[in-house]
Amino acid sequence: MAGKKARTAYVCSDCGSEHPKWQGQCGECGAWNTLTRISIGPVPEATRGYAGAESEVKKLSEVTTEEVARISTGLGELDRVLGGGLVPGSMIMIGGDPGAGKSTLLLQVSTMLAQRHSVLYVTGEESLTQLAMRAHRLKLPVDDLVVASETIAETIAQEIEQRRPELVILDSIQVMQLSSVESTPGSVAQVRETAAFFTRLAKRTGTIFILVGHITKEGSLAGPKVLEHMIDAFLMLDSPAGARYRTLRSHKNRFGAVNELGIFAMTDLGMKEVANPSAIFLQRGDFDAPGSVATVTWEGTRPLLVEIQALVDEVQGGYGKRVGVGLDQQRLAMHLAVLHRHCGVALADQDVFVNVVGGVRINETGADLAALLAVLSSLRNRQLPRDLIVFGELGLTGEVRPVVNGQERLREAAKHGFKRAIVPFGNRPKDAISGMAVHGVKSLSAALDAVADW
């Protein structure tokens, strides 16, 4: 094995697939001009594989399933997104736009954990002076945290072998580099090989690694796609323009639920967790107007109350616009066709704008019915009851289909003072909910009739 030479490969920056020679289009994902030349050196036998353990073959029934003790970060919202805390030997990556608060959040977590565990914070983008200034500005406890300013992966690994910290934070993976890889930091080759190097180290030593990752202009993780397959969890920190709230969502998690959502508020003293996000996103004010309705969306393992607003206006020339902010725009256009086909409400000569208030992005189908009722409310210039909650999935035949966790959604709405609800017939509660009148509907036309009666 010692005589093996380095080989050259061409790696797609979008999907991570390897090709023996350069070509204009990736044969796996079909992307153009994404192949980058990298030099892959021989990997020693002792470090092969990401699992960091010796090869072993046994029956699945013989594998022990003892519960792994998790480490709490000290922030309930972050623990929720992680699935209950940090798992020893795991690789976690946090991405987000510049200025979203990634470094601030991790500095808070590291200083809190350093009081109970051994933590090493490695910064490659800031000096130690800048890091200390931020910690003092946020009034964080700094006595127990060990910090280093380094970008060479081998040097960092030596420090980890000596100190054996329980948690290592690398800020960021794009500036780290392996001396054995002949490429610039941030390149496809460096990011790929450096991530693999630290992944093997994490599995072998049981150290928790949290990596900060840059994102592309499309909002995806920068670097080769194979990077997402190496890591155990990928969290995205979103910062809606002009909003003081930050949403942390899990896009991949081997130790918990995917699409779990955590809410934080950016303050002068750093990131503060929001324990009751429904109260934040449902601040409707004292002004009532047509085109507004509240709904309950399901985020990960909990319900979240949000307001959906719609504006319908006559077309001032050309074709009617269909704009959806915070929800799927194509799904909105499809449901407007359902509204016309099954309820006779024509909107071809109208511009339709729908917005989820607060910068929340709805990724499930439970808000279909609420969006259409908000559109109809604006079209007819008629206010919907302020104490009304609406949820349900809409089918192309005009039926209203049940959604998951219907009972929990209704109980969450009742806790926030809602007295009336329009829900799918299949989501009617078996036992009456105190103080709430629940109207179950089987079709879109039945839902419109229920609103007309109020």
C-alpha cells in the first residue's frame, strides 16, 4: 500500500460524484460546468472509512442498543432541533447567511458547556482578540473555554489528541486545510478531504464536532454534495430580512426528527431562545381587515400558530399575478384553479398575493385551506372571525383531506384563545374541546358554506 500513488479525479460540486476525466456535463446530476479537478492521495489503512471502527460482521440481533447519553447545550430550542442534545462522536454542521448569528450562537453554547465539559473552540476566520471582544460584549463567562486560532487540520488534530475535549467547534470548515492536499482552502478537494479527516477523528475518539459551513447564493450548503452525506446532522440558521428572529431548522439529523424548528431572538446579549413562538408569530394587532386568517402548521414535533394574509386586486394589464411568500407558489396557483373549478370563484382577472406573516416558511400541506379562505376573504372584502382557526389539506377534486396531529393542533389553538375552528372531517376531535366549536368539513365548498354562516 505504501507504493500507491496519488490519483486525479474530477468531482462535481453539486452532487459530489467522481469522474475519471473532465467533461462539460456531470453524468450523475446533469449539471453543467461543475466538475473540478482534485488530487486524491493514498489513504492509510488505519484511517479508511468514516465510521472510525474496525470492520465487524454480526447478526443485527446481536448488536447492543443501549441508550447513548446526550449532552445538553443549555439552550432548549437547540436541544430540540438536535433531537435532545449532543451525541458523542457526532459531526454537526450549522449553515446560514453571513450575519445570521452562527458564530454568536456557537460561542454562547461553548462558553456555557465549558463550565461543565471540556470544550475547544477553533476559529479560522477571526483572531482570538476578535473572539474575546465578542464574548465580553455578550457578557459571556470566558474563564473555562479553551480557544485557538488555527487552520491546519493536522495541527488541530494534535491538539485534540493531547487535550481530548468532549466538544470541538470549527469556525469554519471552508478555511481549514490538509497539508497533504494540494489545493487552496475552500476548494472542493480541501473541503471534502478535511471534512472526512475530522469525521474519522470524531468517530475514533468520541469527540463531538460542530462545524460552521458557508452556504451558496441558492441557500444550499457550499462545497461538494458528498459533505452532507458525511455529517450526522445539518442545521440551517435562517435570518429573514429585517427580522430580529432567527429560525434554526434541521435538514438532516441521524439522531432526531428532520424539519424540527427552533426559534431564537437576536438581542444585545446574543441569541435568546423563544419558548412560545406561536405568541410571537401571531401578534395580529388591533386592526382587523379582510384577507387574514390564523392557521396551525406542524413543525417537527410541535404545532406553530401563524397568520396568513392575502390580497386580491384587479389586474392592471396583462395576466394575473400569483405570488406566494412563505409557501409554495405553484401549489397556490393549483389551488386557485380548484377554487374556480369546484366553487365557481374566478380569479383570472385578479392579482393574488399570499404571505405568511413573520418570515415563517410553511413546508407542509396543512395550510392549504387557510390560504384559500384568506384569498376569498380579500376578494369579497369580508373579515373572517378573529377567533377562527383553519387548517386542512386540499385535493384537486375539491375534497378537504385530514392532516397529521390534528388533535394537537386544535389543543394548541385553544390554549391561545381561539373559539372556532374549520378542520377536515377526519380531524374532528373525539372528545369536545372546552370553549371551542369545531366544524369538520369534507369539501372546499362545505368550508365556504361554514364561513358564510358566520
